Amino acid sequence: LATDDLRPSVPSEIPQEMFGFSALPEYRQVRQIADQLNDLGLPNPYFQVLDGPTSATASIGGKEVINFAGYNYLGLAEHEEVKQAAIEAIEKLGTSTSGSRLISGERAIHRELEADLAKFMGAEASMLMSGGHAANETTIGHLLRTGDLIVHDSMAHSSIITGANLSGARRRPYPHNDWRELDEILHDIRKDYRRVLIVAEGVYGMEGDLCPLPELVEIRNRHKTWLMVNEAHSLGTMGPTGRGVTEYFGINANDVDIWIGTLSKALGSTGGYVAGSHDLIDYLKHTASGFVYSAGLAPPATAAAQAALKLIEANPGWLTRLHQNADMVRDLAKKAGLNIGGSDHSPIVPIIVGDSMMTMILAQKLLADGVNARPLTYPAVEESASRLRLFVNAHHTQDQIRQTINKLAALWSKLQRENHASAG
Ligand code: PMP
């Protein structure tokens, strides 16, 4: 390059942290946690390699462990009929759609699954997305803009916060499940905004409790807002036949404006969806960037979810088992003096530890003892709310549940004793 032609940097001294990743303060924080774990002789708990599918058990480094770390609630990610459907879809349609749905990526199987999903949950229509994260982010980011208001539960998933921030609308959290406070906020400021979106989740992924859906619907009607419910953890797990929180609460799906969900949990696949009125889905299908400019869902993922949905409809007994197991986990954990937070009625049971290092040590010792449950620490939850999270599976045996809680309780009280001794 002829340097004489180039323009000098203004100002001439720009600090490293403004252009180098190694100096980026946010990245240094990540490194600091990794170094701390290293100093304590603890393996990094993230990016653990598993050998195959996870259900009631999993294999890690060739060793079989009892598994509470995956959201394959009904074991469908390894069900023979689901796998066969994916294989047949690859044989017939290939591994990729190789195009956006609008241009060349539309297949009959997409339309079939969209109709199946809408029918299953009682909505007018649905559309597939590349993931639940993309569905939340895209839909919120697209429907709201400057001058609008998004009021979301304080425990809403990260993709909801990201979508809200992208939208340019004002974002205001309300305290977890506190519908009275939500009502108060809307009473005070609804009039200052154009469109208002309330966002809640069917089952909260960190806490394992449900949203107060009937109250939210009433608030939505009275304040003339939109209501969006993220069913990532509730479709296929809640209600006697797995139809989600509408079935659980006996609510009409059309009383919620926007349903978001994922194919990656109870449905044993990968991908996401938005469901709602014909008009909403038609509008989003033609205009939402994360759909219009993204490839159609891969044939095997689409076929797997379709097969999974049929199996859920045909096997309501799995739902009964899932909930018996979850109740047993909660019951034994409470009897053992463990703190399960607000977990109720769902297949997610947190074990609150209250300190991130203690949580990671507990997870590591539990794994060494043959049980896989992953730690959740800051920033996923507040430091004082650090926890292990148990995803209960319909295929866990009573013996596996008993063993797990016994081991957890023994390790937890030993850790607390050691902690008190070192503090004293
Ligand atoms: N919402 C919640 C509550 C989730 O737990 C997740 C996945 N962890 C998502 C959305 C994102 O779903 P997906 O994995 O399909 O992107």
C-alpha cells in the first residue's frame, strides 16, 4: 500500500479494548471465571461433551450416568419412529432446503407440520422458524418499534430481552409472576405508548413454575395490549395430553395473540415456531427478517418434530409418567431439606445453592457420583440464586430419582459442613 494515500487514525491513540478482543473487558470477565475454576482444580462446567442422545441416562466419556441435564422430556430425540422419520425425510428431500421458504425452500412437509402444530395447540395458524431463540427475537424485534412498550416477566428468556432491545421499543420488566404489579404498570403508563406487548412464559426454564395465564389474559383484554407466551418448556409437557398451558389452564389459544415455541425440547428435534391468528402468521411470513431471509427448516428436523407430535398424541401415558416423576423429585428433595425454589407442576426442578462456586463444585461431585445435572450461575441467574437445574424425564425410574436425591442431599450437607468449618 502507498501509505501516503491513507488517512491517519483520529484520535491517534485508540485504546486496545476498543478494537482488540483480548482486551475486551466483557471477555476478560469470562477468562477470569475460567481461571478461578482452574485455580480451584475444577473443570470448566460448560461445553461438556456427551457421547450420544440424552434422556433418563447419558454417556459421558464412555461412562453411563443418570441424566437430569437435557430437555428431551419424553425421550423422543432417540425414539425409533422419530429417527426413522428423519432418515426417510433425508432420503426423500435431502439434508437441507437450500433456500428461503419464499424463494425455493418451501416443502409440503413444512405446511403439514405448521398445520399439525396449530391444530395441536388450538391456534389458527403457525409458522416454522430456525429455532425458538430466533422465533422470540425475530417476532418481538419485528412487531414492536420506537414509541411502543414491552412489559415482560423478569425471568423471561434471554432471546426475549434481546428481541425487545433490538425492537427500539421501551422495555420494562415486571417482578416474576407478579400480575398485580403488571396491572399497576399498565394502568400508569399504557396511555403513553402505541402498541404494548406483554411477554410471559408457559413454564419458566430457570425456576420450573408456570405463568398466571388466566390473569394475564384478563389484563391483556382490559388494557388492550398484545399477549405473547413462550411455550418452550410447556408444549408437550403441560396439560393431560401435552397441549401446553392452554390445556393446563383451560384457556382458548386465541386469547393469546402470539405463541412462541421450540421443537428442541419435548418434540425431540431442532427448530422453533410462532403460532397465532391467520393474519399474524401471514404478516410475519411475508415480512419478518428472521423468516424471510433464513433457509427453510431442514427436512430431517421437520419430519422428526412431525413424528414426535403424532407420538405425543398417541401416548398420553408419557405425560402422566413425566408428572409423577417430577412430583416425586420435588417431594423427595423437599423432605431432604433441599431448596427447590418456586418449582411447581412442571418437569423442571431447581436446587438452589446460592453461590456460583459451590454450585459448580456440587455439580462436579454429583457427576463423579454418577449423576449429571448442570449448574446455572450468574449471569443466567442472580449470584445469590445460583442453582443446579434438574430436567425430569418421563423415562426416569423411581430408583434413579431416589438415588439422585439421596446423593444430592448427602453431597450438599457435606459441602455445607466443610464450608462452615473453613469459615469458622
Ligand atoms: N425459550 C426458552 C425458555 C428456552 O429455554 C430456550 C432454549 N434454551 C429457547 C427459548 C430457545 O429455543 P431454541 O433452542 O429452539 O433456540
